[in-house]
Amino acid sequence: MKRVFSILLVLLFSAGLAACAASEPPENMGNETVFRAQVLSVENESMLVEPVEGSAELRASDRISVALEHMAPSPEPQAGDLVEITYNGEILESYPAQLGAVYGITVAEQAEKPEDEPEQSTPEEPVRVEYGYEDVYMALDIPAGWDYGIHTREETEQTDGLATCSIDFWPREEPDLVFELAFWQLFGMCGTGVTIEELTLPNGLTAWKYTEESDGVVWLTVALEYPQSEGTYVFSASPEKAQWETYEAAFLEILESVKVGTAE
């Protein structure tokens, strides 16, 4: 009976040792090989790498697929990183190649992250602005970098022959410099001390440009000749001389876009 009991103890002890052995990771048999590789891509719990120049692994294959189950917890590999892979030295014949047994993976050098490129803003386009009522109509192009406002007939109509409506526009950087295109029922100009210039616009309209400089201010009036109208379409502004020198070209470009009289 004692002999049977002893045999049972031996069997139980042996089973315990086997259970302990099964719970431990496989021992490293001393055939570890370490190599470095650059990460080409990471997806589906694996990464594709290219061994570095001069490595024996590169002579075996220029592409090796490595599972990430033995990857160190941090940092996670990214494309461009240089990783260090420890394995048993066995490379399987496939393409991409695979490693026999992988013991560990660490990121040796992280790739430099490119600086965020500034967002490309869409260039502003000129805005076509129109306003009209009954037989009155006016339209022009407001260029990028300029703002505008419309004063309707209901807002501005007067009984003494002054402007009845207008489109105001100004450079965004100079909001106090306002140019106005208005419809006047009665309009007249005194020519004393005023420089008068006749302009022919691209749409065939004739414009009369009046300028007078006084105390550093340029008094600007441009009257459009449109005989079919019972009034006059007039541009006006009073920029300082330096402002006029800055914005004269832009104003003349706006002037060339003007259309009055009818919407067709």
C-alpha cells in the first residue's frame, strides 16, 4: 500500500511540473539574432519592413512581414521608423519573407514627422454686385479684398434731386475709404479748378472723370453718359492723395466693369 501511495505522489508531482512548464514562455535557446529595419507600412497587426543596408537579412529579402504580437507597448511603430527585431535567425522562404520565431520588437529611431502644411486658402473671386428698380439699374465687379454695401431706393430716395440709391464699396484694409456708385435724378459739375478727362469704357460707355486736389485730398467724380436715362450714374469718393495713389488702379478696374441702364 505504501508503494502505491509513493507512486501516486510521484505522478502528481510530475504532473505539477508539467503544468508549470506549460505556463512559462518558451526558453530562449541562445540563438537570438538582432537586426534593424525600416518600417514601410503598418496594417492588420503586422508591419512590412526593409532590413538596413549591410544586414544579412537584406541579402535574404528586401521585404519582410513581421507580426506585431511581440512589439514593445510603446511607442507604436509608424512608417519611416527604424525598428530593432530580435528573432531566432530563421527566415522563411516567401515574399514578403517571414521570420521563424520573433522574440521582441522595439522602435530604435522614430521618423521625423513632417511639419503641418498650411491650409491652402481658395483665392477670392470678384463679386458681381447689382441693384435696380424700375428703369434704374447698375452693376459692377467688386474685386478680392474689397467689401461693399447697397443703399436701396427706400433708404436713400430724396425729393430734392439727390442720389436715389447707391452701391458703396471700399478696400478691406481701408474701411473709411468709401467709393460710391449712385443714381442721381439731377446732376451738375462746376469745372473751375477741376481736371476733366474723357474715358471710353470697354462696354462702349463714355465716362467723364473729374478730379481736384485740395489740402492733400483728391475729390473724385466720374459721371457716366447714358442718354436713355432720366438721371445720371455717378461715381464719387474723396481719398487722401496717398490713398488715391494706392487704389487708383483698382478703382479704374472696377470702373471698367460697370454696367448701367438695363440688366440685359
